[in-house]
Amino acid sequence: MKTRFNILILSLLLWGCATKPSGTFSTTTKPMAPDYSQADAWAALPSKTDHADRAPDGLENQQDSAAADVFFLHPTTYTGKRGDRLWNGPVGKADLQERTLEGPILFQASAFNAAGKVYAPFYRQAHLEAYFTKDTTSAKQAFDLAYSDIRRAFEYYLEHYNDGRPIIIAAHSQGTTHAKQLLREFFDGKPLQSQLVAAYIIGIPVRQTDFKNIPPCTDSLDTSCYVSWRTFRRGTKKEPEPAVVVTNPLLWDTTKAFAPRTLNDGAVLTPFEKVRPNNVSAEVRGPVLWSSKPQFPGSFLMLRRNYHVGDLNLFYVDIRKNAVQRVERFRE
């Protein structure tokens, strides 16, 4: 069951919600705020055993010796399953925690456990419907509540865990929505920018105008910069979106050069334990990244052209190696 993450989340994200928030956003029904002084408010902490510690066969968790930290913001897992009727997901909800841990923490956050110690807060994430609803006022309030948790978690992390170490910001989808705001508030032109190794902010459009002092990464070793992409099946046509930054994770630049699948160090899809080298090609096309169709058991179910769920997993080993390289360059 755990190894079917990609198929499960694909169906949740691409085929719509089963339930939606009930009524408008209300502060009287918002879930209880997490207490980040407690370990159970964190989906991943270096001090406890969690899914971010795992690694596919042939790879190793190196958090014990890592010289940097990774602050990871998970994507939406409050997606409209039975009982998902609030605008924000309750952090203590057992099945929601399970979805988060066995989904993005295992399949995404673990990609960074060779480069840094992984910190990933649970937060009162906005319901997936917040991205699509016509009730934009409730959606904004839901996103604001989610970010308030992330802000408090990051402040707690800085005060109690960081101790001046280099920082990687890593995020996907809703996590990236909040990571952009976090970067603007704490890093962009601020003293903390000197600790920023890189930001992997993936799955949401990121524009060159989103930051004043943090540029897109120009190559595989650039630091104090960010990378971003959204993955679609090769041939997908998208309307131009000015200034959207698209990084090719097989070349680590923003050019339109085609990168064949032979440059793909390895996708991690299903089962989690198996690394699949040479799985997909990649090419920057307009505002998105084109990928060839991945090959894994159950890939025939990938009928849509939007590979959002695989933004990180299609390039899992490439991201893993690159994060290590950037930390090494940063330390030099």
C-alpha cells in the first residue's frame, strides 16, 4: 500500500476532490495550532526516526554527518477524502498525518537526506479546493493560516535547531506557495540569505520578479539561488507565462536544450526502494518542463499530461546528487 503513493496521489490531484470545504472560512472552526516545541508537530526531525530517514536501495541516509539543514514544506495532502470538510487540515488528524508521512515525506523529503538534516513541519495546510474555488476570500484566509504555522515552525527551527548552519529550502506544490513567502520574509535581501545554499521550489510557477535579491540558479553548482519547474508530458502545449523560471533538472540550467533520458540518474516512483535510472528525458518548453512518459508498474494509469505528482520523483537521484554538490560548493 505504501509503495502505491504515486498512483494514489495522482488520482487525488488530477481527478478532483471527493469532498470540499463546508461553507466559508471561519476562525471558530479552524483546527488547533501545532506546538513546534513538541516533536509530534514535525513530520520529520533529525532527532527522531521518520520517513525522511529512508533511502532507496543503494543510497544512504547521511543526516548524522550532514553539514547543512533542509527545511522541507510538503505539498497538499488534505485533498478531499471523506471528512476533509474544513478549509485547513487538522495537524493531529491521524489519517492525514499518515498521508503526509507515507506520501511526500517518504517520496520527496527523503531525497534531501544526503545533503542535510531534514526538518519538515506538519502545518494546517489549506484544502486542495483553495486553489480552485470561486470563494477567493476563504481561500486566502486558508492559505494565510497555513503560512502562519510555517512561519512559526521556521522561527522555532532558527532559534532551537539551526545554530548558523547552511540552509536548503525545499518544497513542492502548496509547500512552494508558502516557501516563496518564507524566502521573501526571511532571506531575500536579509542577513539570513548568507546561509541559503539553494531553494528547490517546485510545482508552482515561480517568476523572476518574485524575489529582489535571490536569482535563479544558472548551473549545477550555483548557490544562494533557486530552481523551479512544473512537469508535463512531452508535447503538451501551454500558453506563455512571462518571466516564469523553468530549470531543467538534468542540466541544471534554464535553456531549452534537450536532455536525453541517459542523463537521468534515477527516478524513484513505485516501489520506493527501486531506483530507475535513464527513466525520463527533460526539456524546457515555454513555462513548463517537458518529460517523456516514465516507466514503472502502473504507469499505464498516467493518462493525463500533467506530471505534477512526479515533479520531484522523476528526478529523485538527480536532485539528491545536486543538493549534495551545492552544499559542498557553498562550504568552499
